[in-house]
Amino acid sequence: MNILAVSINHHTAPVELRETLHLSDDEIKMLIHHAREELFSEGLIISTCNRTEVYGIPKDPKIDLIDIQNFIFSHKNNSDIKPDHFQTFSSTEAIKHLFKVISGIDSLLIGDNQIYHQVKESFQTADEMEFSGFLMKRIFDAAIKTGKRAITETEISEGAVTVSYAAVQLIEKIFSNLSKKTALVIGTGESGELAAKHLIDKGIGKLVLTNRTKEKAEKIARSLSAGVIPFNEFKEKLHEFDIILSATSAEELILSSEEIKSAMRKRNFSSMVLMDIAIPRDIDPSSKNIDYVFYNDIDSLNIIVEQNLAKRKVEIPKVEKIINEEIDSFISWFNSLEVAPTIKDLRDYFETIRADEVEKNKNRFSPDDQEKLDIITKRIINKILHQPTVELKKINDLRSSAEETAVKVGVLRDIFGININKETKE
């Protein structure tokens, strides 16, 4: 199985280099167009913030992993990127790597199930660009099944492994029904924006953003259908919010204990959650001593993250077991596409149909005729299968590539539903 894969990722290259190779949707489509012309009969390109990967079945057996690296260099040239920054895989190892990626165990954040959706979208792009042929579609199906099993059969994606998500998970434990709560996110950098998105996902009743640069807050607010307060006015409205999540890059505290006390008095000491995920801290930590205030900072949230990461690491062997099972299943399917097993399966398939029909109808014939019926129907089946058998044997004689043979044999098996029938019996 001559499938090749090249990857640059968080294991092999610093973020600056990964950013250089990151591909937009339009760039992926352009690269697919060139890859189909220059390298592959079918394939897949994945590009996220932590990895860019190219998978493909070469058009010519002479095409190797170095050719793929050179292809990437030619379209995304950067003198700082060296061959050592790439991981390379071939045959079963390439498929196994893809299964590890989609299941989240190769992610920067172990168990990050966002990668499952990103890989799935990459599959869809390849399909739309007619870059996914018979074999890649089967690999896609097997990869998606592997990712789903990892998510549903293990706890590899359970628990928060980012501070932003840990903060929102903790808020959810304090306020069981977020749909009736209001939240203010102070600071719309990466952490603040991520926390805002998580709050929306958890069904927060009302979300308001504030940022020193108002335009940035407004841009994110539009994408989340959230409100915006000018940064110089948010302190006057603290009492309106049940949840304050702060993630600015300020070098000093932006909220004092006295300001929190004042807001609590205006709220008649109705419970307020303070989540300070900034470094250095934004909110005076002594605020935790105020009645009905639930305060957490990044240190306490990091403890939650570390605990959850430790739990996810325990799940890795379970995911690897799923990956090995799906690899074995895929290899078994691929091996079934060889000519000899297919001839046997085709004959077994027709013989089963013949035998079943003879058994159902033999009582309509006398004992002597029953024997004749068996002989005649066997001859009919042999004559029907003679030409397909000859043509199947020709495939090997023509010295087709393994992939070409697999495609031709696979189409035949699909036409007669041989794989489906075998799986059903098993």
C-alpha cells in the first residue's frame, strides 16, 4: 500500500515555523490542484495552527517522501525550514499517524477533539476537489470511525485542558443554569476570546465584552452576538454581572477589592463569580474574602488543568488499542482486495446464493431431479464466473500497481456487496 505522508507539527518545529507553513482554505485548494498534477492520484492536505500535513498515493512509484518535502518547499518557501523539521511516514505507518491525529493523542493538548472536526473538514475539501479516490475514501471512513470511537469509548477528551475552558467549567459548577446569568469578559486577547466562546457554547444568558481597543471587542462581539462596554465605563457596571472573567495584559491590578465590595453592595450581595486568568493578575486576590464572592485565579485553574491532563494521559493506551483495532480492520480489508482472495470470495458468494435457492426449491423436484438440479446450477454459476475470473487474473498479468489493482478489485467487490455480506456474517 504505497501511501506517503509528510508532517510538520509541534513535535518537530517551533510555532514560528509552523505559522510559516500554515495554509488557508484557498491555499489548501491551490496546493491540492498542484499535488494532483505533480504527485498524487489521490490524497489529503491538513493544516491547523499546530500542524501541516500532506498525504497521498503517488501517481508514479518513483515519487518518494523527499519529492513531497520538495513539493511543499516549492509552494511555501522559507529558508529556516529544514528537512529535519518534518516527520515522514509510509504505508501502514502513514495511516496509523492519521488515526492518532484524528483521535487527539498526537495533539499539543492531548485529547483535543477540535482536531477531529478539522480533519473531517479536510476530508470534505479533498472530496469536493475530487482529490479523494476509492482508497482515500475508505481511509477517510476508517479515520472518522477511529476518531468517533476515541471520543465515545474513552475519556481522552474529558475535562478542561486550557485555562479558559477550566474557568468556564468551574463557573458552570457554581451556577448550574447559565442561561439566566450575565457575564462580562474583560480583555479580548486569545484567552479572553476563547473564554467568551466557551461561555456562549455553555448557553450563557447574556455576554458582554470590554477591551482597551474597542474595535477588537466589537469585532469578536459581532461573531458571538454579544454586547460591548467601553473599557473606561465597565467598572461602573460591575454590579450588573453575575460573572466577571478577566484576561487582560495589564501589568497592574485593574480591579481592587474595594471596587468589588462596592459592586456587591449594589447587588445586595447576590453571588458573583470572579475568574482571573490574566498573568499578572487583574483582580485583587483579597476579593476572595468578600462574602458571596467566588474567586479563582490562574494558579488554582492550572491545578484543574494539570489534573485533567493527567487523567487524559491515562486514557492514551485505550485510544491506542482502538487505533490498532481499526488499523487491523483496514489492513484486512485492503488485503481482501488482492486478486486471489477476491476470486475465492466471488465464487463463495455465488455458491451461497445458488445453494440457498436450490435448498428452498428442491422439494419441487424428485430425488433424481434434485441431483440433476444441483449439477446444472453449479455449471451455470461456473459459466457466469468464467469471464470475470479470467479478467481478474489479467489484472495481475498487466503489472498494475497495488493501488490500481485494489481500485479495480474494490469496485467489483462493491458491485456485488461482497465486503458487506462478509461483515454481516461475521
